[in-house]
Amino acid sequence: MLDKANEGSNSKSMSIIATKGTLDWAYPPFILGTTAAAMDMKVTMFFTFYGLGLLKKELNLKMSTLGNPAMEMPMFGMHMAMPNIIGGFPGVDKGVTMMMKNLMAKKGIASIEDLREAAVESDVRLIACQMTLDLFEIKDTDLIDGVEIGGAATAIEVAANSDINYYM
Amino acid sequence: MADQTLDAKGLNCPLPIIKAKKALKGMSPGEVLAIESTDPGSVADFAAFCRQTGNELVSSEQSGDIYNFEIKKT
């Protein structure tokens, strides 16, 4: 399993711990994971806490402007941030999520579904955190095929054997 | 010239790299993949990709808004 992805000349390896499950924060781990795999690295992604949701068969990723004053969306030729008091109204998250998805599509940015598929195709090792499965009562049958189950020791062993380790 | 071409115009990071890798996977050593991209970031990225994978970046040129790359599979 470990050396399956290593078909090229690159002997380096990368591990990523993905802890966040919102639409925006789903990108960094999947972009770096799929790109490293494309560069012939052995890649392992460990999904824990809210990051575990990124392995669910049905992805329904959302995002919020709440608590994120750095989020300024390009609109009407300028950049607009949303005040928290408005971001808290029902339906605003849904609208912001839709706006982000539309913007991403317009800019030729891959969907998380596509990046995840690329990760699976390039033999990225995907590990779901057992403790998080228990905590949030998620069944392993809710997750996409090919996912391994593991704990902290599994993640640390992978990290100990990787050249690059990211926590996201 | 090129044995295969990849139109990556309009695609953003990391799609040009991922699609290029996919195309190279199906090619034989010595064959050349020509890529067209509109992503300015792909200039640095294809150079890094080739350094890391050992494939040869035969050319990297810009004409207008289009970036042209030729990668020889090793």
C-alpha cells in the first residue's frame, strides 16, 4: 500500500493531518496532497475531528463568514467583508457557500469532490480517525471506499517516516 | 513535435499539474507532452514539478495570455 504511489523517481513522502471540514479549509490539504502525489511522492492524509467529514460519501461542505474577518470577497469591483451580525442570520451561510462555489467555478478551481477523486486515483493513503468516528457516531460505511481506519499512533508512525509533515 | 497535447486553459492550481501528470502517466519515456495554460502560477509550478519528478522541461514560453510548456517524459 505504502509504495503503490511511488512509481516515479521521487522518493520523498508527505503526510497531512486534516482537521477542518468547511468548504474553504477543505482545499489546502487536498491541493497539497494531490499535487505531491502528482510529483511522485508517497502521500498519506489523516482525517480527524471536523476534517473527517471530508471522507463522507456525500459531501455537503459549507462555510461561514462568522469569526472570519479576513474573508473579503471580490464583489462589484471591490472587496467586501461581512459584519458578524449579518453573517449570523439564517440563510447567510448558505448564500456565502453558494457565492464561493460560483466564484471558484468561474476561476477554474477544482471542486473538493474532484480533488478527492484525484487523491484516490493517485493512490493517496486516506486514514480516518477512529476516535472521531466514535465521537461523532459516524459509521465507516458512511465513508468513501478505500479509507483505512487508524488512531494517533498510526498518524505518528506515518509522520515519523515522512519527509514533509503538515497539520491543517 | 509533441506526442500529446494538453489544454489546461482556464484551469487553476493545482489542476494543470494534476492533468499533466495524468497525461504523462499514459505516455512512454522520451515522448513529449505540450501544455497550454492560462495560469501564471504554472510557470513556477511546472519547473518545480519537473525538478521533483525528473521529467525534462524542454521549453517554457509565454505568448500573450497563454503559457506554453513542453515536458519530455523520462
